[in-house]
Amino acid sequence: MEVLRPQLLRIGGRVYRKNPIQEQTYQHEEEDDDYYHGLMECAEEPCEAYEVVQTPQGFRCTVKAPSLLYNLIFFNTSNFCGFQKITLGCQDIYPRRPRHIVGKRGDTRKKLEVETKTSITIPKPGQEGEIVITGQHRSGVISARTRIDVLLLTFRRKQPFTHFLAFFLNEVEVQERFLKFQEEVLEKCSMDHGVDSTIFQNPKKLHLTIGMLVLLSEQEIQQTCEMLQQCKEEFIDDISGGKPLEVEMAGIEYMNDDPGMVDVLYAKVHMKDGSNRLQELVDRVLERFQASGLIVKEWNSVKLHATVMNTLFRKDPNAEGRYNLYTADGKYIFKERESFDGRNILKVFNMYTQSILGKL
């Protein structure tokens, strides 16, 4: 991150600078163990929310998690057996390896078993299944379950986004008008610093993003599809009246605080009839996914916008936020962004009232 071009977050009408998290590569694995040991010590151990079953041998509890996560934590796997790229409408997304892998030769599991006086059974690498915790004492089983949950959550939050929820705005008429906008911008502002055809969105990929997700298994993908269907049945049809919503993209805005050094330019999106139905719909979808844990709660409302220019596209036409930060083998990529001068574009096109209509 450059000091003069930080990533900004708008929360409650205020603008905050988002500072990067600097991770270190430790030379000694013992330091990693201490780090995660501290996390586990902070966990609230007694938890009545867990389903612990009493058996003739003691107590038993199971944990559902994608094999991608528990393989990393407990088996120190360097390859994701059977986990292939997920092809999306916009691009191909690859999972990456995290920079910290806890445990050596199964030390993490052994430590948990010794400290909680339990036995932990984990599916073999490349196999999906449940982590099974058994023990003579209920408190020990709950303690092990809590610590495993902390580890799983920590690793999940380290993964890059794999999917996003969005409405596509790529009807033929929308694409044609967007290309007209691009043509006029290049005709009038191509002499401005950084402005060229490579930073425009592909018209076929115009979309309105609702939220970003980390889905690490086919089961989680299926869960997401089922949740979307539930949203449709429970409130989307009621809000939309069972008909496509006609929206309008009119006016442009930029993401950062310096119009002379812009990285993302977007079109404002609203309902053509002036109602608040679209905002209500996307906010309720976001709320549902946040409650399920599939989307991390960072804000309470969706900012309705459609990206039209993004400097990440200059080097990678398929770039989409955090997607391009890691290679297929998990290596971090730093991409220096060349911002563009958006002052003339904003001056000429900010009152651009030629509506670009689309149906959702």
C-alpha cells in the first residue's frame, strides 16, 4: 500500500484508512506454535452450544469442516488433493496455501489430545468427512472442540475470496451503452495520465456485487446455492413482485480520496422508479449470508455500484479485488497499481444522465 493511495473504507458516513496486515515468515516453527497456542488459550472453553453425545466409552463430538482447512492444520499438507480450480462467470479462481501451517508431523493434534485428554480422529488428506472428538470427560471434549473451531476460523480468514454474490448488468443494450461511454471517455480524456482502454471493465462482466465469499468445498457451494433459493422464496419474490427489477446506472464516482490518482471508478446504481427495493433486497441477502458465517460481517449495507474502470485490469483483465493476490501455488503477488487522473472524466461525465438500463 502506498501512503498517498490507501485503501479506504466508508463506515457510518466516515472514511477510514485500511492499513495492511504485515505477516512475517518465521524461521522457527516453534514461534508459529506459540502464536496459535495463544489463540487457543483465549478461547472460551465451556460452551453449551456444542452437541456432545454420551457414549458407553465416554463423550463424543463432531466438527464439520472442509478438508482443505483441517488438512492444513493437522497434516501439514503441501498440496490440496482433489481440490481443483473453481470456474466462475468472471474468471478462474485458485485456492492458495496459507503462509503459516500449524504443526509438524501431527504435533498440533497431539498437543490438543494431551492438553484436553481426548482422542481426535481426522479424515485422511484428500477425503471429506467430520473431525471426531472423543474423551472420558465432557469438559475435555468441549475444550478440544472450542480450540479446533478457533484454528479453523483463523485459517479460513487467511484464505482469499473464491466467489462473490452479484447481479449481472450485462444485457446487450447495457453493453452497447457502456461501450459508447468508453469510446467518449477515450476520445475526450485519453491524454490524461493513466487513461487507456486496458483499465475499462469488460462489458460482458458488468455487475453489482453484494458480497465476497470463501467457499472451500462442494458442500459449501451447495449450501450457498440452497441459501440463495431460500432467499428467493422468503423475500426476494415479495420485494420484486416476482418480476425483474429495472435499474439505472447514472453518474460516476471514485473510491479513493484523490480524483487525480484514481484506482477504481464506478457507476451509481439505483431503481429506475426511485424506490428503495433494490437496496432492501441486497441488504437482506447480505444479512442472511452474514448470519450464516459465509460472509464476514464488515458493514451493514451494500454500496450499490458497478465498477467501470479499475487499474488492476491494466495488467490482468481478470483481476477482481483480492482474487489476483496469489498464484495457483499459493505465492503472494504484489501488483503495483498505476493510478489514473480522473478529474476530467469526473468533470465531463459526472452529470452523465444517459441512463444505462438493465434488468435484475
